[in-house]
Amino acid sequence: MDDMKIIEHSTLKVPYEHLNKLYRNVHKTIDRDCSSINQSMNQIDKLAKSADLGQKSELLASLSSLVEKLHQVKKRSIEMRNQEKDLIEILKKRVNNLKDHSSSDLATRKLFFKNRLDRILIDYFLRNSYYLSAESLAEKAHLKQMTNIDVFLIEKEICESLESRETQRCLNWCIENKSKLKKINSNLEFTLRQQEFIELVREQKCLEAVHHARKYFVNLNPDQLVDVQKSMVLLAYVKCSDSLCNQELLSDSRWTYLIGLFKQENYKINQIPEQSALETILQSGLSALKTPTCYQKVTAVFNHNCPVCNPNFNQIAKPLPFAYCSNSKLIDAYTGEAINEHNQPMMLPNGHVYGYNSLVKLMSENDGKIRCPRSKETFEYGEVQKVFIL
């Protein structure tokens, strides 16, 4: 079940978080609607108790307004109920799908693992902005409800707006998720406001920049105060871009930083791991197989059976720790077979050691003689010595 907890964490957590968020929004909306209706009812009650017949038209208008409000509340309630139903259905479908992991039926388990691989690939595509590929695979495999495509499509729109140097869409997202961002001590909204200030200074709208600072740079923590002080320096040196501080603040790389920061916060509030499941699985597997000989080659012989020795995976595994091996195992450098009592180690006169099966194969390829794959020297079988390992 460990793989389920690691790989499938976001499968259930994301729709649950969305349902939780919708529930809170529905609760707030109902409270506002009830308050508004109660105010209207109190107003109608006062008018009804009044003896002034001239207020009859006002009473009818208030009743019509109340009826209109009730219709709007009903319509809004139906929409929110349908949204909740959709999220609950998605959760049920995902839970039922995860149950197939431990199914007694082999065909069901095979289908589950195939679909899981597709979902892992879709997640990887979405994280790396291959949105069309992700949507195409999700549609082909009928997995749209099993993936978090909607979250990444919203992310795509906001990232595109930031690339266009627009902050409003991202700020709207911050307002929408204000309570969650506050819980994780997010700095995103402040950084966006700081960038707006920098852009005003860049356009030499200094007075507007000052008004912007007075409005938004309030209730700051010590780290934010330092950033504000650095930003204020721009006002004094608005026409001087040679300063190191100015170059850093006015750099276009700040927009790239904002996109990265938004993605990071988006993953946090939606309970999505920052690293894709594909990378996690690859790194776990490569780390379990990685040995020092995968990088410290003493021979030109390539081990085709070792994934870490593959050039495509070799660089991925480089920063990973080596595998823990309590019992070492000898592997033949030529065939990749284990050297044991069924494939005894044999040493050539040049000191290189191979398994007996390798020597048989080499002799069959070289008219009964052994040609060392490393040194390219040729030897007779009678020159070979058996090696004993204690």
C-alpha cells in the first residue's frame, strides 16, 4: 500500500479539497442570501403594518423584489448542488478505481496498472506544459475524470497572463484562495503587488507608484519590509538602471520567478506534490539499482541489463544515493549474468575475470580461442585459472 499512498495521494486529495472549498463558499453564499431575504421580509413587515394606503405600491414593489431574490437564490442553490454532486461523483469514481488495485481478478488489476501509467504520463505532460498531449491521452484512455486536468488548465491561463506581464488574473486567484494562502504563509500576493509597483516605476509613473505603495504595502512582516525598502530605492534612482539592485528588480527574470512561485503555491493549496509521480517512480527505481560501478567504469564493456548504465537514465540517477546492498552480488561484465556456483568466476592471464558462460560464448565466437572484450588480447582456454572467492 506504500505505492498507493505516494502515487495516488493527489488522486483523492484534489477533488476533496475542491469539494471542501465549494462547501465553504456555499455556506457563505447561503448566509448572505438569508440575511438579504430577512432584511426584505422585515421591510415588508413594516410596510404591511403601516396604515398608510399610499405605501401599497411600495409594498407590492418590495414583494416583487423578494420574489425575484427567492428565484435567484433557488437558481444559485441548484447550480451549487449540481457542482457538489459532480465532485462527489468524481470522488466515488476515483475511490472505486483505486479498489481495483487489490482486486482478485488479474484482468482488472492489469487494467488498473495500465490506466495508472496513463494517468502518471498525463500528470507529467501537464506539469511540463504539454496540454494538448495530456488532453488527447486523457480522452483516448477515458480518464478525464481520473486526472486533475482542470487544475492545470486554470494554471495555464494564469501563467500565460503572467508571461504577458499581467497580474490581475493571478491576483483574482489569490483573492479566491485567500484563506488557504494565509494558512501556508504565502508571499504570492505581496510579490504581485511589488511587481505592479516596479512596473509603475519602470513607466516613470512615480506618483501612482507612491499611492499604490500606501494602499497595498501595509501590515508587512520583516522580510516583506526589506523587499519594500529595496523597491522604494527605485523611486530615487528611477532614471538610473546601472545599480545592481535596480538591475535585479527591473529584470525580466522576475516574471519567470512569479510564474514559478504561483505554480508552487497552486500545488500546495490543491495538495498536489511538487514532483511528478513519474519522476518519483524513476528516481526510486534508479536509486535501488545504482552502484558505484555505474559511474566509475574500469572497462569499456557496457552492461545492457543495467538501467542506470543506460545513457538516458545515467544523468537522471547521478544526484541520487547509491543502493543499499547488505549482500553483494558479482555480475559478469560481458553477459550481465550473476557469477555463482552455476557460472563460476574464471581469470584470464591479463587479470580480467569473467564467468564460465562468458568464456564458452567467447570461444564459440573466436574458433575456440578467448578474446578478452576489454584488452582485445587472445588466450587459450588452458591459460585460464579458476577463481575462488571467500
